[in-house]
Amino acid sequence: MISFQHATVTYPGGVHALRDITLDVPAGQLIVVVGLSGAGKSTLIRAINGLVPLTDGQVLVDGVSVSGASRRELRDLRAGVGMIFQNFNLTKRTSVLNNVLMGRMHYTPWWRVMTGVYRSADREIAMQALERVEIVDKAYVRASNLSGGQQQRVGIARALAQQPKVLLADEPVASLDPPTSHVVMRDLQRINRDLGITTLVNLHFLDLARRYGERIIGLRAGRIVFDGKGEDCDERVFRDIYGRSLTADDVLEARPQL
Amino acid sequence: MTTTKAPGADVRRQPGARPRKPRRYGAWLLNGAIIVAFFWAIGSLEDLGLADLIGAPAKMWDIFGLMFSPPDWSYFPTAMEGMVESLQIAWIGTMIAAAASLPMGFLAAKNVTARVGSTVTRQVLNAIRSVPELILAIVFIPIVGLGAVAGALAIGVHSIGTLGKLSAEAIEGIDTGPVEAARATGASQAGVMRWGVLPQVLPEIVAFWLYRFEVNIRAAAILGIVGAGGVGSVLQNTISFRRWDKAGMTILVVIVVTVLVDATSSAIRRRLIRGSTAATASDPTTEVVA
Amino acid sequence: MRWTTPAAVVVAAAITWWSASEDFGIGLSLEEIASNFTRARPIIQEFLDPQWSYWPAIVDPFMETVKMAIVAAVIGCGIALAAGFLASKVTSPNTVTYLADKGVLSVLRSIPDVLYALVFVAAVGIGPLAGIMAMVFFNIGIVAKLLSETVDAVDLGPIEAARATGGSRFAAVRTAVFPQVLPNYLAYSLYVFELNLRASAVIGIVGAGGIGQLINIERTAFRYDRLAVIIVAIFVIVFVVESVSIAVRRRLV
């Protein structure tokens, strides 16, 4: 489904975010990407929908090259890739439903977007997305009035409304408390299993990664240092990824054991 | 983690029934009111002459061409003379307002003056502010005669309103430490104001004065249309007698001089003080929105 | 700061002396002003004794002023919505558009409202149309600038989210930026409506319709008792609208 071929990203100023990444993600997998902040996790995810352009190599999504795409093609590609953000990135001053309808924008003529009058079929898709994350009762509430966990579920619904083939989640639980983090992670797991959407999640908590990841990718300084099953990801592997021993900050449950 | 039950599994969620779409009467009412008011206003304006609008862009283009291709350079001294007088009017007006607004600012500050006194002063300042300079000029002209003095007085009086209000706000934002220190020495109320309060707020207030000077230049450039001195009368004469090349020259002088003085004044303001409203309100045409 | 403060005081004093002097400046003399105020006592008395029975004559021109202010604010703010988004780096499609729009707006703002009125009266003739056109330009400059500064400060997260769904730039602006700045935009619109009421009193003097035209008639007829009625009316209306507008704007933002 997603294929990185020698993908390299160097930011202006000389920071090497990704170095020669080659990686294949089969359809339907739930992959967790772990690593320190600055290891290139966010860049890796954003390279898939072209929010960060590659400086070298290429990324193929469903056979389409991200860097080779025209603006129009890139937007078509993005429409098939849902994204979830650390800070939810909701438009807070408008309703939950309007936020979710953003996921239908790509399929909606400009005048409907301008007037905010979406087709009833699109509204139905948005409602169903909200139902899937069990927050449909808040559809007409202002996004700013929701708790962090609720906002993140709206973020997931927005991505689902795109009816995507791929779901990208950039540190989806970093702004949430531990119980809410599990709720959100289980939502993602359920969506991955029920809908078969290929899912990539960035996490920095290792215990969450092991619990939910079918496959774990360890990134360090822009390179893949681990690629395997959760159970193989032990203390030794951890030191490779983090370059130091495990501390309380690296796990969600505040106990430095795996 | 001994149990297989995932942590957080006990977090309950409300079963979701789809809510009914709430009617947003407020938004509809506002949109409706604006649309109705707009068409009512257009429909009921007599002699609007919307037909004139059709030829207007072409006509404006013509006028623009006549003004600036090229402007009448020989008219520069006349235009410049008027603009210098406008600058002088603006400066004197600002000085009058500065002198009068400083005590008014103290009187209007809630942390310095008793509640009743400050509220009354504030209302007086608001009242002064709501009469435009040009109207004040119309009042002053029959009293002190046609000319720049009437203009300077008009600008001076009008600016007392804004400057007094801004000064009061600056005084209300002071650090109370030095005030207490001055009071502890047994100083009189006047002494406390002079040595405890004034040194703290003066840079900010002087920045407000300069800012107001920039605003006043614009006002002083048009006062001439009622005979209160400055470049305004030159503008009016050249435009109403359709001497477009001379009008173009005058407009050019007004814009260039305004921009130059603005740049100088705001550079001084920025050096005087950083980070306050006086320094950040960098464009005098968009006055501080309350 | 040690030597600059006295130097600044000296420079300011010199500018003041130069501006006030009889020979180089405006000829400001306190004695003269004082004696003028004494001699002008009859005129002052006329101002202080308004001819209240005159008020029905000012109703129609005042309604005209209000209508002009509404029409100009609606058109001006509508145009400013587009101009404001194009003048922010966040929402402008490219640097050329951004710089060009910013440049045009700063020229628009450097021209006083009365100057617009003078030119439009010359172009389309005396009457409210010229006044409306003048206020439209005046409003575009102000609202677009304030709006673009608000847009500069929006939360960029929702824009990234909108782009990630495959939305166009326009769609992102509409769904991710517009809701964030809407309350401010409404506040600015109300603010310029209020400015228009004040401005129309002034631009009418050069023939652009509204109450200002009546001011001009009474002014040239030396009817200070009537002028006083008009001034009181302007004062009351501006004061009331401003108080309401400030209260509403506080609630909006």
C-alpha cells in the first residue's frame, strides 16, 4: 500500500530528518512508529501525504508517486489518506459536524464549501463517522467545548469522513491523559480491524506501542533501527532506538518496565 | 499490568443518538438584518444616481491619468507650503492636547482618582472624542477667524479625548511599588504623582503623543476645506476647479510627506518604548479598536 | 537616555516655537485667542442657544447619512474580506499577490476620507453616491488591514488538517481560517460603520451627501444656532452608536 524507496528529507538549514528510508507497508497493517522527538517520526508520516516534500528518493501510495504528483493529483492522493494530529487541529470556533465535513471537502463543489451547504449524502457520511467514534451526540456542539479526548475523536471522525485507504496519526495521544489515551488507541485499532484501513501511528510511549502495534518501526536520527513485532521489541532494542535506558517518561503507565 | 483488561476500558461513553439540528436564529437574523438594511438603504436613498456608476471607473481612470501623467511639478512650492502649514497645525494641536490631556488622564485613572471623579472625567473624554475635528473647526472659525489657528484649536480639543483616555489606561497599568515607596516617605498626593507615577508612564504617554501627531497630520491635511488652514484648501481648489495636474502634485506631496513623517515618528516611538499599544499601533489610520 | 531626554525636549520646544511663530508658522498667540473669545461673545452665545425648533429639518439628511454609512460598510467590508485574506502570508496564494495587495492597501489608507470625497464628487457629481464611494474606499483600507493582522495570528493547525484532507487552498481558508476570524471581522465591520457615521458628517461638507451637506448650508449662512442643533445631534448619535458598538464588540471578541 505504502512504499518508501530511498526516501530522504533534508530541511533547509541542513537538518537531516529522513535518511535513505526504504520501507514497505502492506495494506491493512497497523504500524506504530517510535523514536525520540526529532528522530523523524513526524516527517516520515508527512512524507506520505506530501505535507513535507522529499528531497530525494520516492514514496508511493497505492502505486502513485507522491513527489511526482501534480497539485491536482496530490490533492486526490491526500483525499484517500486521513490524518490525525497531536493537537487535534480542529477549527475550534465552529461545530463538530462542520469539522468532520472538512473530510468531505475534496468531493464537494467550491460553492457548497463556501456556503457550508453540503450534500445530504456527505452529511450522512460525516454522521456515520461520528457514530463510529461514538460522539455523534455532540455533532452540533462547538468544538472548543469538548474535552481533549473528545476533540481527538472528532479528529478521527474527520479523517474517517474521507473514507480513506490509509490513516496517519501523528502523536495522537501526546496531549491526552492515560485512560483517554487508551480509548483513542483502541478506536484506532478497531477502525484498522473493522475497516481494514492501513494505519501508521507515531508514538513515543513504548508500552502503548507494544500493546497496539502489529508491527513496530524504530526511528533514530532519520534512520530505521528496528522493524519487527511488538514482542521482539525488548530493552536491548529500546536502547538502540532511544540511545539510552528506559525511563519513566518513556512509558504511559509511569512504570519503567515492559 | 497483570490483567488482560486494557486500562481505560471502564471509561464510559454515552450511547449516541443523533441530535436534532439546532436552529441558529441568531445567525439568520443577523444576515437577514444586514441584507434588509442594505437594500432598504439603497432603495430609499434619493438621487443616488446609480447610472453614474457605469461611467465612473472610466472617468476615474481619466482623472488618474490627468493627475499623474505627469503632475504639474511647478506647483510643488505651493503644495509644499500648504503641507508644511498642515504639519504645523498638527504639531501645535498635538501640543495643546498633550498639555491638557495629561492632568485629565490622571483624573480619569481609577487607581488615582476616586470612582465618581474618574467615571465623570472618562465620560467627558468620550464626549470630546465623538465630535470630529472638522466640526470643531467650523465652531472655532467664527470665533478666532479663518485660518490655521482655528485648525490647531480644533485638532487640539478633539485629541484631548483620545490622549486623555490612553493616558488614563497607561496610568492604570502602573507598578504600585514605587507609588507606595513615595507615599511611605510622607509625600503629598501631588508629590506621589510626580515622583511615583509620572516617571513610570511618561515614555508610554509620550509615545501616545507622537502617535496622535501622526493621526493629526491626516486631519490637518483636510481642515483647509472649511478654511481652517493647511493644504486642504489647495486640495479643494485644485480638485473642484479640475486643475488635475496641480491636484495630482498636491496629493503626491500629501502622501509622500505623511508617509515620511510617519516613518520618522514611529521609529522614535519604537525606540521610546517596546511592546506597548503605543508602539504596536504602528498605523495611524487604524486607530486602536477598543 | 541621559543626554537624549534634554535634547528631545529642546528639539520639541524648537518645533513648537517654529510652528507657532507669526513669521514662520501659524501665528498662534494666546492673547489674540483670548481677545477673540471675548469679542466673539455674541457668536458663542448663538452656539450656546440652539434653535431647537429646527430639528425636523435635520431628520432627513441624518437618515441619508445613516443609509450611506450602511451601504458603504456592507460593500466595503465585503471587498475587504477578500482583500484581507490576500494580504496575509497565511492565506495569500503567493508572495506577489501578498505584496501587491499590502501595497495597494497602504496607499488606500494614506488617503484621507475627505480627499476621496473631493475626487468622487468631481467624478460622479454632488450627492450620496460620491459619499458612499468615498467611504467604501476608506473602509476597505481599514478592515482589510485589521483582518489581515488577525489572519496572521490564527491557529495554523486546522489549515494543515484541511490541506491533509485534500482540500484546495480556498476550501482551507473557508473552513479552517474563516470561522476563526469571523467574530473579529464582525467587530471590525461594526467599528467602520461607526467611523462612517462620523466621517459622513465631514465628507458631506465637500458635497458628498448626508448631514454634512446641511452643515455646509448653515455654516455659509452663519446660522450658528442651527449648527448647534446639528452638532448636538451628531454628538448624540455618534456617542450612542459608539457605546452600543463597543459593548457588542467586547462580547464578540
